Amino acid sequence: MAISSSLIREFRTICGARHVLHHRDELLVYESDAYPLARSLPQLVIFPTSTEVAAQLIQRLYREKIPIVPRGSGTSLAGGCLCPDDAVCISTVRMNRILEIDLDQECAAVEAGVISQSISSVVAGHGYHYAPDPSSQTTCTIGGNIANNAGGPHTLKYGVTSNHILGLTVVLPDGEILRVGNKAPFATGVDLTRIFVGSEGTLGLVTEAIVKLTRLPSTVRTVLAVFDRLDDATQTVTDIIAAGIIPAALEMMDQAVIRLVEQAYHYGLPTDAEAVLIIELDGLEAGIDRLLQQVLEHCRARCARSLDLASDPQKRMLLWKARKSAFGALGRSAPTVLVEDGVVPRSQLPHILRFIRGISRKYDLPIANNFHAGDGNIHPNFLFDGSDPQQVARVQQAGDEILAECVRLGGSITGEHGVGIEKIRHLPLMFNDADLAAQQRLRDLFDPHHLANPNKIFSSSMNAAVTTTADNRADRSPSEQAPIPESVPT
């Protein structure tokens, strides 16, 4: 339903006039997220500044049965922040306070709009950090990380977001405030905290979190291993883990990524190599050099051309900057970049990368790979022109085949980006009808009217106002925009 001017005035009274956006030119900023193939315009964007204000807003929207879409920094790569045309976007970016640092309990209480990296920045002087480190950690918010159970380079050793969330404050779709979990490391009864982590905003709006703080390692060793053959690099990953060594991080960049990063930023990476691994060990000083030598031996056994130890913090920081700059470099190389997200068993990394090469040739699409090799979380990056419907169709067909192969190998259709709207139609690859129905029944307990982030995970089609990039040209008015064609993942 269309939102009346009187309702807009109510929202302004609740949270302040400057915290309610409703003019079309203001809303355009919020018509898309980091998923490039679809967009839609919300009716309103509202910025609550506290849990209590968010609850008042959502109670009022619930009475009108108006859907809500939670949004943090808008870095979702699967369309998780997209609004159907009858929905209101609830942005948490102004809920950005670190409420408490409790070093005795090794935790912090933060609001959902806190930038992930800022937690580590605040506690680093005390010898702690917030361990999950998604590549967008300088931009993404804790609320978004919780919604998608985000990972990152160092989750190989330290675990994904769900391993670091002790408690949550959630505003349910009817406006009720629910607090689950606490500072204690063990849950009593049904662990509702874990139910909300990874639910992509479909159970309610996360407004606050209690996050675990982890002591900074006393010693770190970081190596850049250079390989002339991609297969040797991927096999090295398997060899290291099979030897019982769990690095803090084990990342891979293929030649396409290396060349684009070097072209953009000039970090000194070897552009003639087929692949590089960034291998990081951390822990106690005692024994770490012995583990490092074992890692180097595995690299040499697979014909590593060179092994470059980051001998000081500046050199280590430069290596990680090169890895985390990859997406920006890719964005400079093509009008549109789609970052796919799948998982395979580590032993299948050589196969899946050969498969991706074949898909690249089959569909005549450049695909660059930089990913979390240690846990088998692959990220093929499609480089194309999103305004060309034929290219868009080829990208989607190619992505379909890659995800199907991931599942066939015993993996998953997503490791950290979530389902969003992109991967709903791929869920039957992993779940049968009974599985999906059980998940829907759980959602119905919290949100019987399906008002929280509708058309994500559970629905088979987005609202007709959501359009593909190719159909959403600047010279078309909203009334002329076409719905997503059936070939687009929804």
C-alpha cells in the first residue's frame, strides 16, 4: 500500500524529520546494493537512532501491514537489501555506538550500525580484536554481518560471525523487542541467537549485539607463495590442511586478479604467475617457526616458484591490502562485476577452478578468482557489461552451472554472501520440499505475515518493481521499468 503523508509525518515525529527520506531523488541511493543485476525503489528510508525508536516505527508499520527491509551499509552481494515497491527500508547506519567494552568478560556490546573494523580499532590497544574480517570490513556493519553470517580471510581458524555473537537485541516484525543470549559463553535452552544469525533479516531487525572479543596473537608469520601452475597452488592448500596445520588465513588470487590488482595499485605482485597464496600463521612464538617451515616445505613440494616472508608489519599490511583491494581493481576493469559465492570441499579446489575455466570459455566471459581457499569458499568474479541483456543472461547461466557443480561436489551455493534474491531458485539443489517447508514454518513463528525482508530466501519471485540492470536504463521512468525476466536468479 502507498504510504500516506500523515503516516510520514508520524514517522518524522518519532525519529526526526531528517531521519525520514521520501523524495524520489533521495531514495535513488537506496534502490540497489552491491548485487548488480537488480534494483528497486523503496517507498521510504527511515533511520532509527535506537532500539526503542526502531520498535516504535516497526509497530506503526505493522499496524498498516507495510513490509520492512533492514539495511546497513548496502554491501550485500546477493540483493539482500533490495526493497519490493511496497516496502520501507529501515537503515541502521545511525545506530553506530559501541555501548560497552567488557574486557573481564572479553566481549563488547555494539549497535547494529557499527562498522565491523571499528570494533577492532577500539580494542586493539587492550590487546584484543573482533576476529571476523570480511573483505568489506571497513565499510560493512555488524548488523549486515549477522544477517548473512559473514566470513572473511581469517575465519579459517577463528570461525564465521556466528562463532563470535553471544547475544542479540531484535525488533520483531510486530515491534516487540526480543533479547536473546548474554555475555555468558553458553546458551541455556533453545539457542535463539544462532537462529537469528544468518536469517538475512527475515525474522526481524537486529539492533544490538554482544560480540566476542579475541586476544591478538602474540606472533604472526605471513608468506606470499607464487606458483606457475594453478593446480599446484590449489593442491598446496589441501596438503597444508591435510597435514594438520590450520593457518589463520589461506587465500588465493589467480592470474587475472593479480594482473588487475597490479594494473590498478602496483603492489609488486608477479603478473606472470598463474596463482599466489597468502598464507598466515599466528599464535605463540614457541613452535610457530617449526609450523612455518612445514608450510614452506609443502609449497616447495608443489613447485612454488618463490616464497616471500613478510618480515615486518608494513610488508604484511601491504600483502593484505593487495588481497582486499582486489574487488576495487576488478571494478575498474569492466562496467559490471558480479561476485559469485560458492563452497566446495578443499580437495575439490583443483577441479572447480578447472571447471570455472571451462565455463569462462563456454560462455565467452572473463572470470577472475580471488577467494578463501582454506575453507573452500570460492569467489568467481564475472566481468561484463550489465546493460547488455545477452551478457547478463550468459553470466546467469554460467553462475547456475558453477553453483550446481559446487553442490554436486558436496559443497554449498553460498559461503558468506547469503541467499538474498540471487540464489532463491538454487535452494532446491540443496534442500527438498520438506526441508524448505520446515524453514518456512520457523519463519512463520516470528513473522506470520512475512513483513520482514520479504521475498528473500523463501520467496520464488521478487516484486515486479525490481528490475534487472539491463532493463533499468536512466532514460526510463519507473512506470516503464520491466520486471525481472524469468532467467534472472530471484
